Amino acid sequence: MSVSSVSSQGASVVSASSDASVAQLEKQIQSVEKEIQKENQSKDSDKTKQQVIQELEMEVAMLQSQIQQAQAKAARKSSGKSATPASAQNSASRSQSSSKLGVDLVA
């Protein structure tokens, strides 16, 4: 059927664009890691080195988080399902539990 081939191609496009953005983020991580190495070898004071390296490590962590988000988004799009945030699931679970007990919970 043509519909399935279109959706299959759409998933491939999503995956390809996600792969490209992940690859770009990984390149940025490599670049920041080189900056960390450079700072370790610099003649800056230990305090300055520590401060700069801490900021760079935070940037690496942020980039890694973005990679995880991009991969999760691609997985959701390729599966065709939208994930329910954990907070919404917890809230719904609390509501169901409280209604069974005859208690009202305030979120």
C-alpha cells in the first residue's frame, strides 16, 4: 500500500534528521572536550582552571542531555506514539488511588 510506504519514508526522514542533529551535538561535545584538555594544559591559576573546566563540563552535560532528548523524540516519532510525561502519569495514579480511598489530594 502506498500509505505504508509514505509512513515508512517519513520515519526514515525523521531518523536521518535526528541522526544528523545527534552527530552535530557529538561534534560539539568533542570540541568542548578539546577545550577542557587545552585548559588543563594552560598556565592559568588552579582556581581559574577549575572554574573554566567546571563550566565546560556543564556544557558537555547539557549537550549529552540534548542528545538523549533528540534520540527519545526520534524514537517516539518512529513508533508513532507520544509518551505521557511521568508527572502526568503520577498525577493520574494519585487521583485514582485517592478516589478509591474517598480522599481528595491536592497536587
